[in-house]
Amino acid sequence: MGRPTSRIALGAAVVLLAGTLTACRGGDTTTDDSGIKTDVGVTSEPCPEAVDTNKGCIYLGIISDLTEGPFRALAVPITDAQKAFWKRVNAAGGIGDYEVDVTRHVRDNKYNPQTHNQAYQEIKPNVLALAQSLGSPTTGAILADMKANNVIAAPAAWTSGYAFEDVIVESGANYCVESMNALDYAREAYNPKSVMAVHLAGDYGDDAAAGVKLAAQSLGMTFSAVKTDSGADKQAGAIQAVLAGKPDLVVLTMGPADAATIVGQAVARGYAGRFIGTSPTWNPALLQSPAAPALLARYEQSAPWHTWSSDTPGHRALREALPGVTPNDGYTAGWVWSYPMKAALTKAVADGDLTRAGLLTAVTSLTSVDYEGMLPATAGNYAAGPNDGAVRVTAIYKPDQASPTGVTLVRDLFTGPTAQAYTLDRPCYEKL
């Protein structure tokens, strides 16, 4: 009787292994011991660095700008924060009978759409979703495939186009709204009559520039726009445009090194106006650059949430999870961006459907997300339409050498009258 029993056990083991490989690599839907349906990127085997080896594993991919692109100074801490976020989730018991791995499938996109797509295609058969897809043009390169395959992604970007995409779980105000709020703030603070948007091409820069244009029209300001390329050595044209146009305010949408080059050299050559940079333009290392005096005197930063040292449960958890690091709001962003994915996974497990389609259903049913105070819970209302669900709050910071992240709060999270009144009926960059 022993041999047939062994054959049954062996057969069961083969079936289990086949189900595990299928769930990881993408095939037919399977059902785990708890009755939860799975298909891609979910295994009954524990995660490589499991806290509880009795739990299965949900694999999430990360595609970021980790080595040579313009946002690497932000992307590395973004990625490290996401690893710390999910480590904390696993230590607290995971998501139902699963823990979450965001370390096995990490790829560098070098902020290049083609490279991003290659990385995505490489890891797609092995992940349920993307914990991070950095960049608007890079994410745009994979969006059609994501939609075709129900692959959810938390973007490291804020383009307004994401409000119209169910597969994107964005957090915070988009670049368009952020720029509107920046102009409403500027109107109150120093009443500029003319504004110039200096920006990268593509969904990132165009979205912010569109917000500047729409707000300028609403506020009666003269508007102009100048596109520039990424690279500190490629800003001569933008600098000359600022000097020639002499706008009262310049809104910058680009990488930190590019922004510092424009601010530093324009001020050195006589520009007397002011600058506001959208979220990704800032890095505290800029205060160690030759542009520091100009930045301290003329630059402010708009932001979708509060900085590293803020006192909310989420900010405190972030600092506890990353002891000893040099403060950087890349960490803050990576942490915040992880909350909606956690909420969606939790909902999918509760619904008994951890397939890609099940996760998409969970996302589109979310009416709130617990950001632990870092954003209002209503900032995670993905069940609402693009306009009703759009987050419209922005904070304004200024450089401060005494601050842990090099900036200090000027204006707390607010919604200006322009952003409040605006109807998000299609992506803003289409209106530039």
C-alpha cells in the first residue's frame, strides 16, 4: 500500500508545483487553499525573504531610474522606501495568507521609454503588478500593454492622464493641478503679471505647462512656454529664453540638475524674477551646488504632500523604517505611492480574487485609502470619475539649509480657486 500512496503524494506535489509555476509565470487561474483565485505573480511558496514561511508570496515589480537618468537622485530613495514599506507590511502579517516581494524583480529604466518597455516585458510574466513605474513617458510606453493584460501599476509620476486609466493607482495632485495651485499661491504672494513654463517635452513637462497655461488664462497673466531637453549641458536655450522674455515667474518642470542650472545661470546673468519648481525638480543636494545662493533667494517648490520630517503617523512610520538614512523626499514619495497598492491587494484578498483581473476590480471599487495621515483618505477614491476623484491639494516649500530635506514649509496643503473650479475632462497636456 505504501507505493501507491507515494505515487499519489508525488502526483499531488507535481500538481502543486505546476500550479505554483503557472501562478508565477502566467497561465490558467488557480485557487489556493483559502479559496482565493490567483493567476500571475502569486505563489503558494513563501517569498525569498519571508517573515512567515507558511505564507505564500505576491510578487510586485519595480522599474525605476536607478543609475544614469535625470531622476536617479530621487529614484533610488523612492525604491528603497518601497522596499521598506513592504517589509513593514510583511512584518505586520502581510496581506491575508500572503507576503509581498518587491526585491526580486527590480529593473533600471535609465529614464528611457524603450529600456522601460524592455524591462517590463522581462518581468511581466513573473509579477502580479508593478509597485513602481517611474516616469510619465516611460510608463506611457507600456500603458497599452498594461491595459491589455490588466497589469496595475503605482506610478512614480503625477500626470493628469492617469486619472483616466483604471490600471494606474496614482497618489497626490497631478502636475496640472499642482501648477494651478502654484500660480494661485504666486498671485497671493507676489502677484506676477507674466509667467513662463520651462519644461521637458512629453506627458510630464507638458502636463505641468498646461496647468500653468490654464491658470494664467484664468488669472489674467501673460503666458509663454519653452521646451527643453534633459541634461544640465542642454539648458542654454532655456536660460536665454528666460533672460529675453523676462517673465515675473518661471515654473520649472524637469530634473533637479537641470533646474539648478537654469536658476543659477539665469540669476547670475541678471534675471530678477522668481521660480517655482514642480515636485521632481528638487533634491537637497542642490544646496551644495553653485546654484545654492540663487535657489535660496529665488526658488520655491510645489509638492503633493508634506516633507520627510512632518508629524503624521505615516511620516513617523517612514522614518522608523529607514533609520540612519540621509533625509530625502524621494523616500517620502516612495512610501506614499505604496498605500494604494496595499489597499487594492487587501481588497482583492478579501474578495477572494487575487488574479490580475481581480486586482483591477478591487482598484476600481476603492473609495478611500488609508495614507496614515500623509494624504486625506479621500485621496484614494478610485471609484469616482476622473474629475470627482482628482486630488487637488498642494503645499509650497522654500529652500532652507537647516531643514533635513533642504526645504521648509511656506504654505500648507491647500486647494486654490483655479484648481478647485477646474473640470478635469481630459488630460491637461492635450490642452497645451
